[in-house]
Amino acid sequence: MRLVSPTFLLALALAGTIHAPGAAVAASGRGAGNARPSTRLAPAQGAGGFSLVTTTSATELIQCLLGPNVSISNAVLTAAPIAAGKFTGGSALIGFDDGIVLSTGDVDSLIGPNKYGDASTSNGTPGDADLDTLVSPDVTFDSAILEFDFQCTSGAQINIQFVFSSEEYNEFVASPFNDVFAIFLDGNRAVNNIARTSGACAATAGLPIAVNNVNCGNPVLPLVSPVNCGCFVDNTGGALDFEPDGLTRNFLATASVAAGTHHLKIAIADTADEILDANVFLRCGSLACGIVPARPATWGEIKARYR
């Protein structure tokens, strides 16, 4: 695995962000003996009403995700048994109530409150070569992938609404641990990734969805400049009843498609090592042709619920 520069490790050590080794996770690219402990959280429902169930069924996930004017076939889920699920009660956390989640760790770890700065489960699953192209020269680990064929019954545009989160926020921003998410359309190459920074919050639009492309900087390395900070929500203080340390605002993956059958590959992975989980939440019913999902709650509206 790719090692972190000594300067970066020294900065983390001085800031107290390197933890003692944990037996449940192998030593990683963060430096031998400095791997973070594996954290398995329960129950499956938080105090704020967010709840989820794990599933290994691609059909269940697709049935939730499926929206108007689209038909699906040949769905395949490639993920650890604990790395995929369906959730409800997400409105106060991510702006939409129900959806599916793919994780590089254990989806049960998402249940709030935010007790840990390093919630992590190493699933021992491989990375993904297509995601590797987005984070090169680094490589990925612990991927979770949902892919399928689809046809638009009307309309010529595909839309999917999503939110990305990671435990790599904020102390590993601008490091190799650049956890990444993508939706590849018709050919699994970086140029066909339709999940990118977009919308009014994005100062720099068109970037792949990854820790280093959506953040408000790094408290350990204050000279690191924020990237698309307007699209980022910092939860390290636990303002949301949610385990992830940081998450994006709602993004909309969209693309024009011709008539006929097309292929989508929805993929997420850890980068440079297999620890500190990343997750993607996809809104139920938002996989639609020719119809843009209704506006979710704004982050101002969400924050107001916590006052």
C-alpha cells in the first residue's frame, strides 16, 4: 500500500489523531502499528428516528431506488454482507427520508450519535479498477458496487440523487486517503462518471465525488485550502444524530441517454487503505428518466430542527 509522507504523519501525531493499534484491522498505509480499531455500532435505529436494515439482495435495493419511466434488469450487488442496506428517517440528516446505502464498512455503524472520529470496519473485499482511475496513483479497497442495465420508457435524461460521507473527514483531507464514489454510465471509465460536484453549492463543478474534492479544509494542516466547502457539512462536533464525521450536500447525477439499453455501475471504495468507512446514500425513487426528483430539505431547514 502507498505510505503517507513522514511530514503528514508527524502533523497527525502532534494533533493527536493517530490512535493505538486495533487487532480487528490490519496495519495499513497510515504506518505500521497505527491502524485504527474496528468499530461495530448498534442498534439499527438511532434516537432521532434514523433506522436501517442490511440486505444482500440487489433486487431489494433496486426496487427502492427505482423511480418513474425506467425499467431495470440484470441487477448485481458486489459487496460484503454488511455493506449495503435500506434506510428510513433520513430527512433530518441528509435531506431525504428513505433510500439505500452502500458502505466500505458496516452500515450499522451509521447509527448516531457521532461517538467516534474513526468508525471503521475492514471488510477485506477488493477495490475497484474503475474507481482507481479517479484516485490514481493511489488504489482502492473495500469496494461496494451495485450495477444493472436500464431502459428509459420516456424522456432522454437519467437522474439519481445522492449524498456521500466519510470518516476520513476532516483530519485526512488532502492526504492519500481520498475515499471515492462514482456512477459509471455505459463504459466503466472515468470520463463516463456522472456523479460529480454540481449545483449552487459547488465553487468548482465537475469534480469526481471524493474526500479531497468536497471539504472545508483540514484542521491538522491549516494551509490546506478548502475545495467546494459550500457543498460540505461538518459533523465532527456531532450536530447531527449521525456517525459520519462529514458529508456532502445533496448532489444530482444526471446524463442524457439515447433510446435503448444502458448500463449503470454505482460504486464506492476506501482509498489507500481499507479503514475509516465511507458511505453513499441514494434517494429511493430518484432513479428516474426525464424527471428530476423533488427538492429535498435545505441544510438550513435541517439545522433548524436541531436548535
